[in-house]
Amino acid sequence: VPRLAARGLVHRFGDTTALAGVDVDLTDGGSLAVMGPSGSGKSTLLHVLAGILVPTAGTVHLRGTPVQGLSERERSLLRRRSYGFVFQHGQLLSELSARENVALPAMLLGTPRAEAEAAADRWLAQLGLAGAEGRRPGELSGGQAQRVAVARALATHPDVVFADEPTGALDQATGHDVMKLLVETTREVGASLVVVTHDADVAAWCDRRIDMRDGLVVAPGSTPSGGAGP
Ligand code: ADP
Ligand code: ADP
């Protein structure tokens, strides 16, 4: 059984068909890059896979359990327990230190503060941020802030990490470092990874890659009609 299995995903926003019939399998601990031009359905696919959006048609199974059919509240709990998220802009809470940002999701799941903060410090050290635990996001560089976001995504021991353009706001060298850490640390902890990206160099870090166009998965290497091709 794949860790995450999606079949026949269709998603419509009014008259717009964002997903037109997509199948995706995520293996245990594997990483998948989702590429394609703007508007091809990448973010919608990520949101449907992550249980943020309910598809118009099709199914998503996490470890063999169907995600559709869960209530909004159950899906919210599933996201917190089983998934980690990294966005283009880390969306760290600006009033909290790096340590508190990383500790918060585990605390919301019931881990006592002292334990969650000790674990947060270990994650931060693993991501090369020893010494920065007490800093607020405004006192970190863009690359450091994204590494805090990666630590936060991993700190709840998720089954799957979803990353939407995680290097989109970084220069190439910094993005490269963040992507390498994201792929390596998710692999080390046995989490599967889905990365939406425009950047073929970012996709190259992943085990597998799919290319999307007009809501469909197309053959790898097909040249997108617009946007950046590899
Ligand atoms: P990508 O991530 O590849 O840029 P998206 O998944 O964001 O593509 O969008 C796929 C299509 O769905 C686009 O035509 C987009 O305009 C449309 N779309 C996405 N989100 C919404 C929304 N909330 N309401 C209406 N249309 C949307
Ligand atoms: P809750 O219901 O507990 O407030 P949310 O639904 O706000 O939880 O979010 C659960 C996870 O999904 C969070 O990590 C959040 O950042 C992410 N998320 C929620 N909505 C979106 C969205 N529109 N796009 C991307 N990620 C989202």
C-alpha cells in the first residue's frame, strides 16, 4: 500500500477545471516534485492531497484509509497529526522565537512545553540553526527562516510533508541549501515529501517528478506552453 494514493482527482472552481483526472502515489519516505507552468493545477493538487480541499471527484487514501468522507474537523486534526507544511514564505509567527515556532505544533497536539521546546532545539540544531533558537523571525535571514519552517514541519513526526514553492523567495544558492536539507531530513525521519516548484534544479533533488499541464499529468520533459521549462 502506498503511503498516499490519489485516484482520478478532479477539482473544479466554478467553470475552471483545475484538476482533470490525476493519479498520484507517494511511497514511504519518497519525495515527489510537482512541476508545471502557472495555472496548471499544482497548488490545487497539493491542497487536495493534503486534505485542505475536498476534490470534486476522486479519492485520496492515507495508509489505506480514505480521507474523503472525513468531516472538516477530522481533516483538520489529520493535517495537524499526520502532515507538515512548508510554504514559500515560512509563515512563522513573528512574535515567537524560532524555538517557540517549532515547538508550537507539537504543543497543540498535547506535548508539554518543556519537552516540545527541547525537541525543537534538537530539530533546529539538525537544520544548522544551533544558537538561533531564541531569535524571532525578523532577526533571521530568509534561508534561516525557511529552515525554521522545515524544522516546524518535521517536529510533529508527520507522515507526509507538503511544500509549496519552498525556495520561491530565496536566491538560488540559499534555495539549494534549503532544498537539500528539506529532502535529506524528511528522508532521515521517514516522512514522504511533496514539493510544488517551478524550478527544475529544485525538482532534481526529489526521487520522482511529475509535470502538470491544464490539470493533467503529462509525460516528463514535455515542454510547458508557458512558464519556465527545464
Ligand atoms: P498552479 O499552482 O499550477 O499555478 P493552481 O492550482 O493554483 O495552479 O490553479 C489551477 C487553476 O485553477 C487556474 O486556472 C486557477 O486560476 C484556478 N484556481 C485556483 N484556485 C482557485 C480559486 N480559489 N478559485 C477559482 N479558481 C481557482
Ligand atoms: P485548523 O483548522 O486547525 O485551523 P488549518 O485548516 O488552518 O487548521 O490548517 C491546517 C494546515 O493546513 C496548516 O498547516 C495550514 O498552514 C495549512 N493550510 C490551511 N489552509 C491552507 C491553504 N489555503 N493553503 C495552503 N495551506 C493551508
